Amino acid sequence: MDLEVYWLELAESKLEDIYSYYSIKANKRVAAKLVNAIVDATIGIEKQPEIGQVETSLKHRKQEFRYLVFKNYKIIYWINYDFNRIEIANIFDTRQDPEKINEIN
């Protein structure tokens, strides 16, 4: 079964926030490089969708959320077998309050 990687609105919004923050704190080149690297960290996940560890703080959810780590970011995703896709649900900065991870819709 071929899975497609699909970015949910919250995850895309987080990428935009990361870009905005780093384009001000550093510059646009640094911001674009970081955002592109986060996206690139998901390349190949469709071939091994269970490569990420299970996110224990989201175990109360119906879906089994997993995550990949890139620098200080957790790329939170789940495998939606009904639509044959991996849904990237959130990009979570691990320097934040851990309770904020529950923002996932």
C-alpha cells in the first residue's frame, strides 16, 4: 500500500510561525533553511511509517500519534489508513510547555 504524506493545517501554520520567527530573529535565508530541513525530515516516512516513536503524551487520543525529531522539534504524525496517508499533525518545539502538545485537532 502506497501512503502519501499530507500536512494538516495546524502543522503548516506552525511551519509558517517558525519561518516568521526566524526571519526576524536571524534572517529569511536561515528561516527558509530551517523550515525546509523540517519538511525534509519527513522524506521517506511513507516507506516506513512506523519509524517514529509513539507519542506517549497523546496516548489518550483515538489515533496513535508518532513523532520524528529534528533538532528541537517533534514532527507529530499519525497514519490514516482510511485515506492511505500519513498526516503530519503538528510541529512541536520541545522547549515549550509540554501541555501545548495537546493542541492537535
